[in-house]
Amino acid sequence: MNILLIARTCPVPANDGEKLRVFHLLKVMARSHRVTLVCRVMHAEEARAIDSLRELGVEVVGVSVPPPASHLERLRWIWPFLWSRHPISLCTVLFPAIREELRRLVAARHFDVVQVEHSSLAVYLDDLALPPTTARVVTMHNIDYIRNERVIQNSPWGLRRIYHQLNQMRFRRWELDAVRRFDRAMMMSDVDADILRRDVPDVPIDVVPNGVDCAALQHRLPVGPGPQGERALVFVASMDSEANQDGALYFLDQVLPLIRARRQGVKVWLVGRQPPEALRARHDGREIFVTGKVDSVEPYYRQADVAIVPLRSGGGTRLKILEAMALGVPVVSTTVGAEGIELETGRHALLADSPEEFAAAIERILHDADLQRSISLAARQQAQERYDWVGIGRLQDEVHRLALASRTSDRNRLSRTH
């Protein structure tokens, strides 16, 4: 197949969940199909990394659109969307230079499938003269109108909450209308799929979950306490995400004091890019470590007794959980944090939602070496059997085949009526 894939950001370096998914599925697709990627390039680091995609056989059209350099420039991005029919948040994805590149590509060649890597990118279909034979597929990394509601519920009053409330006034209807423009929608989880089947019953919905590169991640059994009896907890996440910021602060403020009341020597590592000042201020270099961007998260998993996922909002599925499972690090997560991943609490991970339950689950793992070992082994097996990227790629191929088949059947039906 000849596939055009439109992504929000350059998938390399693959340093967050959305980038990891796009990167690994591009690798799988490029083995069997001709793939053209159009994406925004925000930084010099991304521009330098693009050649690694071309070496995989992917044609890359990277369009340089740096992030806004000041609050005033950010306001200039937002201002036109205050008066448009589009949600305000589309100001971060809709750029004239990308629109022109897409028009040029579609005019120059035929694509069998156009795959859009986020519902917000459906806005680019407004300007593309796609032939009726081209299948349209959307990947829903999240259901944003659900994620937005969760963010609003967990945000304090202030400008950020007002922004999300204004955006949400339009977003739910807009996102549902956007999904209806596609032949099929790919969801990360059964939970999200059920929501969208309820809200958009006329669009076929497929579950193509996130995955993990098990071959690249060597399993190890938990290492146990350090020389002074210290234990390590790690939260790996993109700290520029509001959901992850909220989860980290929730853990530090409401869960960690309960753990410290039971035992001393517990160190917490918050690992991920662009932590806000509210998180950086919590770094003390003794018990709480806020790393910012790191070259590899694996060393931090290797030293950890427990991987924590204390999320109260968000959507999709968490690649951070799948990475920890593949590496053999026992996971304690909220129910929201583990949405969409097939795991059994007590076997593959522990799930806990209140601060008291979350602290107790961590203590249970730290106290019970046999439980640590059994969760480590069962989680690795689950990651290998259910979430390896090669198998996920085959699921995506089937979605493309079904989308094309529906286009062909529609065309044949129309030809018979004339």
C-alpha cells in the first residue's frame, strides 16, 4: 500500500508515548508498504534525528514550526481561534506550511490510505482533495473530550482551568464530528473504544493498543533494598503534560507522606522532560529527584523497586506501564493510569485509587519479595504475548485492509445504482 501518515510531532527522538507509538509502527509499516510521513518539527534535535526515519525507508516531510517563544506569541496563536468554529486547542496543530505540503503531496500522487495520528489533525482534511478510493483512518491516542473533562475536574481555579473550560465548550462536538469523517477509528483500549462506539455508533471502531519493544528491553528481577535499606520509586512521564504534572504533585503531596509514616529511606525519582517550576522546586537531591530530560529512562527503571503511575486524568494507554512490565519492574497504578492495558491486579500489577490504598500497595510490594518476583515475571510474559510492536503492526495492517475494502464496496455499490 501507499500510505500517507500525518503526525502532530516528529516521532524522533522517540521520547514520549505518542512518539514511541508512531516510531515503532512506522518501522513495521515501512517493511511492507511505501510510507510518507508529514509532521511538525519543533526543535533542532528533531531535525537532526529525521535521517534515522529515512534509513528505515520512510519518506519524511518535516515542516519546521518552532513552539511559541513568549506568552505574547502564544496569545497570537490562540487569538484567531477564539472567534473561529474550531476549538482553541487546534491552534497548536493547524499550520499553513503543513497544509501546503499536504496539498502538494496529495496532488502529486495517489495514496491508498491516509492515516491521521490524532483527532485534531482531521482539520487538515478540509483542504485535501482526496479521491473516493483513498481510505481515511484516524488513530485516537486519547479521546480528548474525555481527557479534557478529567483535566478540568483536577485543575485548581485559574487561567489554565478557564482555558480548558472555554476549549471544551466546542471540543466535544467538534471531535465527534471529526471522527465521523473517517472510514475507521483506531483506539488504544477497549475502554475508549466502548465510549466512542456509544457516541459515534456509525463509525467502525478498532482496538489497536500501544506496545513495547520487548526485544530491546531485557527483563531483570527486582534488586531489593540498597546498602542502607533504601528503596526507590520511579515515575517516568513527559512532565510537560498536565495530567502527568497533576499525578506527580498528587503523589508527592498526598501519598508520599503516608509511605514515610511507615518507613524511612524511600527515594522518589520523577523522570521526564520539561518539569514545571512546581515540580522542580520539590527536588532536594536526597529523597526527591526531578531529573528533567534524560538520554535513556532504562537506568532509572533498573534502580527502581516500584514503578508508580499516580494519574488522575488522561486517556489512551500508558507506554510507561508497558515499559516497566517488559523490564520486570512491579507497577502500582491508579485505575485511570492503567486504563486499556489487560492486566490483573495482584498478578501483573497492583491498582489503587485513594492515597491510602496507593501507599498500602507500594508498601505491600516493598515488604513482600515473593510478590515482587511473581509480578515481575507475570508482567514480562503479558508484555511479550499481548503488546509486542510486531503484533500491534499486524492489527493496524488489518484496519487498513478493512478501510480500503469499505471504500471498494461503496464504489461498487454506487456503480451498480447508475
